[in-house]
Amino acid sequence: MARVRTTRNPLVVAAVVLTVAAAGAAGWGGWSRYDAAHDDAAAYAEARDDALAAGEQAVQNMNTLDHAHLEKGLDSWEASTTGDLHRQLVEGREAFVKQIEAAKTVSTAKVLSGAVTELDDRAGRAGVMVALRVTVSAPEGEPAVKESRMLGQLTRTSEGWKLSALGQAPVGNTAG
């Protein structure tokens, strides 16, 4: 009986091993991508990030106003709001213009940090807390700098998230 000797080409073996590894990696990558695209947590995280970005911008807009560009600033306020808050701004605009023109102030806000405090993506409601540094400059005297925390309620509209309520966050020691 003759013994047949087989020799294996190392390049063929390496090519087969690499092909199998590449196919496995492609399958795993495809599955991971599919799984991530259909993950509710990813969609929720995206909604949270959208609400936070819109909330921070809206709170910054509401704390920034230049008497020299008053109409533009108030238009920004109105574009950032919805619901009762929007209605109050529109109805009080004329009186507010007189106050700011008389005071000749410039306020600028910078967002220091922000967080979503609640999110109901299905209902289209969210809450945010935003820490700000607001600088108010009057025609005379040094600019006044104040840091504050604002609580905002957001409502999702056809144009995106908008402020529907805004107020100061409580400050103080609540430890008993």
C-alpha cells in the first residue's frame, strides 16, 4: 500500500483562516449595528440629548438681551418658547421694550452645565436644570455677574423642543 503524502501550502491555510475570521467579524458587526439601531435605550438617549441641547439653548436665550438689538433678542425669546410662557412674552412685549430701553442694559448668559431632570418622550414633555453665569452691564458702573440655576419645562413641538415654563431653582441648604 502506497502512502500518499500531502503537503499543505501555508499561504492557502492562512487565506482560509483569514476569510473565516473576516466573515465572522462582518456577521458580528452587522448584528451589533442592527441591534443598536433597534435599541429603545439608544432612541431614549437621543431624545434626552436633544431635549438637553434645546433646553440649554432656550434658557441661555431667555437670559441674554441687548437693548441695542432688542427686537432680535425678544424674537429669540419668542422662538424659544411655547404655550403660556410664549403667550406671556408676546402679551408683555411692549411694556418690556419700554423697561429695557429705559434701563439700557445688556445681559449675556453662558451655560455652565445642564441636566435633564425628567423626560416623557411619548408625551413630549421634559424638564431641565441649567446652571448659568449671567453678566448684566448697565451704561454706568461695573458689570454685575451672577450665577444661578434655572428649572425649565420643555414641550416638544413640530419645530422641536421649546420652553413652556422657566423659573429659578431653589437655592439653600436643605440638609436637616
